[in-house]
Amino acid sequence: MQLAERRKSPFGRTVAWFTTPPTTGSWVYQFLIYPLLQIILFIIVISIFLTACAYLLAFLFPTPRPNIVLANLISLQLPGMIISGISIGFVYSMVALGYTLVYGVLKFINFAHSEIFMFGSVIGFEIMRRIADAGTLPDWNPILLILMMVLLAMLVSGLLAVLIERIAYRPLRNAPRLVPLISAIGVSFFLIDIVRAVEALVRNDFNLTYPKDGLTWLTTNIPFPIGATPVLVKPTSVIIVIGAVITLVALNWFVNGTKLGRGIRAVSQDQTTAGLMGINVNRMISLTFFIGGAFGGAAGVLFGLNAGTITPFVGFIPGVKAFTAAVLGGIGNITGALLGGLTIGILEAFLNGVLVYYPVFGQRYTDIFVFAILILILIFRPSGLLGERVDEKV
């Protein structure tokens, strides 16, 4: 019995380059240069494509409103749209990794992951709020403060994800697929109500605003000399990009270059065989949940710093978009989650920048257009952009 042979297309070769990590070359190339090249190439390709689409729209509808020349406005806003899209896209990518890691091992969608993301943002708020209440917030080194917030949120969120797996998912591992799905939805509501109740009791409010008094480094926009006029970028956008790139590169090294990473990949391939080979399956699954939860917590802190105000319900919309990013990239594919998140983030930023000039639509229709485009992509590529079709035996 042989697998049906497929003709290799240029797209297929491109997908293979993205999805197959290099097995030769130096450590620096495999785990640093290669993933950074992936990220840069993603951003360049998506940005060029969406820029062309934006100018095509400006050519077809040059004056959506009186005295509004769309092409000129796109030229002015283009760098800001790309930077904004990259920053929010990395947030979606980091959350999407939690979905895709768990699915890759258990073939299960952890719908409580969006609330783990929310929990991480609350942890970041509590750290900054308590430091501000002590009156020492302006004295902190910004790098040290953000590093501490991210690391603590990753630790707490990762442990929370492990606890959820142990209590809510492990007893249902052999149950029909819908049973753990319902359990995940229940855990999601439970986390929302717990956070809401605790914050209401402690602070008499669950609309939580990150304190920024005295933090000039967080409130002063950074000028980037792009084009004739410098583009003002929020410091939190720069922090998100740097933090996300570091964590994504670290994940690539962990999954593809460590013994524990090989164990996780073995369990994702075949749990029974991995157990017979001496791998502790439960430990690998718990480790997967910890890593996914840690990424969700880090994304929550970065999102909270950028948004400024969070609530116990803040995880729903980013969670839905991150899950969509995981499906768009190819559920279970780590590189696909990165591609899907950046695609949605940059697409969202472009639509926000363009639709505002159309009186019929406006920015409130951005999500409708985003998901309509994603549905069209999945119609023609049901397995996702980097998902691989399983060949049938003949």
C-alpha cells in the first residue's frame, strides 16, 4: 500500500519551507535566524498584499466622502496601520499558540484559554496597581517592571492552565468529544465570575485601569522616521512586538531543540506508542497546558498595557480572533498560529484605517469584513494556510 503521490506546487514548496524547521545548520540559524526570517517574511508579504488591496480600493472609489482623497490618506496612514496591525497580530498569535498546542496534543479545543488570557491581564494589573499604591511605581526601571509582570503572569496563568487540565479535562479524556468541550465552556464562565466577584469585593469595581501616573516612558509616543513625517508609535506597541518575538523564538527552540519538546511532539503523534517508549504522557500534556497558559498570560499583560483598561470579559473577543487565527493558520501548526495571528491583526488594522472614510460602513464593520475574508480563505483552503492535507491510501 502506498500513499497517493501529489504534484508539488510552488505554494506547496513555500508551505514546506515554513512548516518544516531546518534540521541542519548551526544552533543560531535553526532557532534564531530561521524563525526571525519567518516572521519578517510573513509581515512583508501580508503588508504588501494588503497595501495593494487598499490602493486598488482607492482607485475604484477615490473619494468616499466629499474632499476625502482616499489614496492620499492611505499613504499618510500606511506605516501606522502596519505597525498597529503587527502589534495586535502578535497578541493574537501568542494566544493562538495556546489553542494550537493543546489541539496538537489532545485534538481538543480549550475554549477556557481566552479566560486564561484575561487572567494574565488581571495579574499584570494587580502587580502595577499594588506598586502604584505603594507610591514607588515611577521609581521602577521600565524593562524590569514589564519583565516582572510578564514572568509572574506567565507563571500564574501556566499553573492555572495545568490545574484546569487536571480537574476539568483529564477525567474526561476518554469521554466523547463534546463532553470536554462543554467542560471547557463551563470553566470559562467560572473564571469570568470568579475574577468579577473578587475584583468587585476587593476594589468595588471590575473595570480595571492600568496605572500610568508618573510613567513618562509609557505615555510618550515614540517617533519613527518613516517617510516625510515621523510616525508616532505607542511604546506599548514596541513592547508587544519585542516581547512576542522573544517568546515565540523561545518556543521554537523549546519545541524543536529540547528533549521535553521532542516528548511533546511524540505524544502529539501517538500517545500510546509514546507511553510504551517511556514517555510520561500525563506530564507532557500538563507541560503543554502550562506552556499554552503561560503564553496566554504573557499576551494578557501586553494586551492590558496597550489597551489600558480591562474587564473580566476582555478575553472573549481576542480569544475568538486568536482561535480563528489558529484555524486560519492550520490548527495544530505552531507556525500557522503565528501566520494566522499576524494576518488577522494586519487585516484588522488596514480595515480600521480604510472603512472609517466610508459613511455606510465605518470601523464598527471591521470584524464583519475580517471574518468574511477569513471564511473565503478557508473555503478554498479548508485545512488552513499551512495545514497539511492527509493523503488517503489507495
